[in-house]
Amino acid sequence: MLSEKIEKALEGSSAIRAMFVEGKELAEKIGEENVFDYSLGNPATPAPSSLNDTVKDLLDKEDPLVLHGYMSNSGYEDVRAAIADNLNRRFGTKFAWKNIIMTVGAAGGMNVVFKTILDPGDEVIAFAPFFGEYRSYVSNFDGVLVPVAPDYDTFQPDLEAFRGAVNEKTKAVIINTPNNPTGVVYSDDTMKKIAGILLEKEKEYGKDIYIISDEPYRELVYDGVKENFLTKYYHNTLVGYSFSKSLSLPGERIGYLAVPDEVTEAEHMLSGLEVANRILGFVNAPSLMQKTVAKCVEEKTNLEFYDKNRKVLYEGLTNLGFTCIKPEGAFYLWLKSPVEDEQEFVRTAKKYNLILVKGSAFGCGGYVRLAYCIAHEKVIRSLEAFGKLAAEYGLNGQGE
Ligand code: PLP
């Protein structure tokens, strides 16, 4: 017998993974080259080659007892110092090594945060559309995820709806910019207003309310948009980072949490996070990858690879008459379904071997997500299939 919680999780199991499996099945039937699989956010540009060299070097030269041994549950001090220095240089922060905790990716980091701060019934606000796994991360610790609708013109959060959603049970607000699934980057103005509302509400309710900034796409920004770091807006901001996308390492499970001294009782928070990392069974982040990312923290992914896809896809789809939100970050494109029921649209797209993910998986029906982290020639060839899909829905071909 499985637990009720897992039975529930099985029922609502990831629509992204489901579409990925459908794509794989279709590929077995008609050949992988004929399937345009926009389902999964799995980078198709490899980690920088220096990363493999670093791994080899570490294996050759480091003391294996250190390299493969246990360390502090929060990670090696030299690794945490390298990350702190990198952030301080880029964003003017004042982190010491002790402000950084190495984690098993962003997913591991967020589970550690929620384990540390949530009591049963505590509410966590997420701005729709949001990464669907947040529901599980929050319910793992008996919290309640409260979605807040977007402004449908810009897909920035609807701030009045946000103000109305914060109450005495609110413990945290998840912010994910650049955003999965929309590709939208939250503006400076949005961030200042969110911070203003939270400061007011902390005063009103006499309690701490945290921003959890989930930043796996921090460096993936285009069109001159600047990388942002959210601790400057609000004192109680906990940052969760991942190297899954920024260095194309999703299988390696490596990331970190950054906790500024401005967080209320920051040292106590750091102690709580360290214990949570251990008792959740992570114990610590993978040791070899900790040492690797510390040496490669200045490396960058091939941004041009994604940008080329972004431009071709956005232009191609809008010219076909689809309505899309222009992505400024991450590697996702958010497209309005031409019919209200986007699941029907997803099924129809599959007839043309296009694998998309329904917006309702992100708490926002009527839209679909395309993960354009795939080979460029696939993006180009997929436009013909999108053309047939547009014709089926009678789109006018005029573009926006
Ligand atoms: N948060 C967001 C918004 C994501 O898109 C993802 C992965 O796609 C994660 C967290 C989890 O990332 P990680 O692989 O670091 O656990």
C-alpha cells in the first residue's frame, strides 16, 4: 500500500514528464528526427568543455579521501567561499562562505527551505504560471500552495491580487525570474512593489514572510536584459540556485542556497537549513560536483545557442498568427492556445509530431509551453509543422 500523499502525487504526476514519455514513444514509431519535442527543459548544448577537464583534473590530483568523503552538511568551505566571492563580485553582495549552503540542485534546495520554515497549514504564494513541482515541494511539508494570477498582458504578477492573497498564514512567496514557463523577466518595478507589499504585511502581521528566489535561469537573459539578484529588494530573501541550466548539468544535481545576513536571525536560519539538508537524507550535495562548480563558477553556457532558437521560434510562430509572450529569459516560450481548452490544442499539435506541454500543468490554462532548448535545425524544421497546425485553426498568417 502506498501512502495517500504518494497516491495523490501519482495522480497529478508531472505533465511535463508525461509529454516527454509521449515524445519518446512517438520517436520509437516514426524516428527521433521526425519528432519536435518541446516538452522537457533539458539543455541540448553541452557543459563547457573546461568542466570535463576540471573533473579529470580533480580525479587525478585531489586527495580521494577529501574528494569522495563526507564534509560539513552545508558543503566544503572552499567551495562555498568561491561561490560567495563570485556573487559578491557580480552583484555587490557581502556573502561570506557561511552564507552559502551547497544543495542537490534547486529542487533539493527548495525542499530544504520548506522543511526548515514550514509548519502544517502555512501558506506559500506562487505567481501563476509556475513550475508545477512547487506544489509537491510545498505539500511535502504540509504547506498549502496559493497561486496568484498574472497580469495576462505582460505575465508579470498581478500585484493587487498578490496583496489580497497575503494573510497571517503566509510564510513565503516563491519568485522565479527569468520565469519557467513564460520566459518573462520580472521588472525592477515589479520587484520593488512586491517588496513594498511584503514589508507592509510583515508589519501588519508581526511576523517574518520570506521571498524564496528560485533562480536556475539567472544567467539566461537576452536582448540586453541584465542578470538580476533579488536580495537587494527585500531583507528576508533566500536565494536558491542551480547549475542545471547555467552549466548544462541537470543530471549532476548541484546547486546552492544563499542566505544574506539581513535575513532575520540569519545564523539560526543557516543552522536550520543545514540540519534539514542532512535529515532529508541529502546529507550533503555531491562532493565531486561541489569541487567542480567551484572551479568553473566563472564559466558560461552557450547563450547564443538558446538565443538563436528563441528568435527563430518567436518570429516564426507570430508570423503564423500565433500569439506568444516574447521571452526575455530562460529557454521557454509561452503561447496562447487558439482554443480555450489547451489540452485539445496539445493533442492536435501531436498529430503534427509537435510535443507541447499544457499550461494547466503550470497553474494557467489556455496556454502551452515550448521548451526550446533543442537542436536549432529541429526548431527550423518544426515551423512547417506549426504552419499546418496554424492552418488547422484557421490562423490568418499575418503575425502580430
Ligand atoms: N525551478 C525551476 C523553475 C525549474 O525550471 C527547475 C528545473 O527545470 C527547477 C527548479 C529544478 O532544478 P534542478 O535541476 O536544479 O533541481
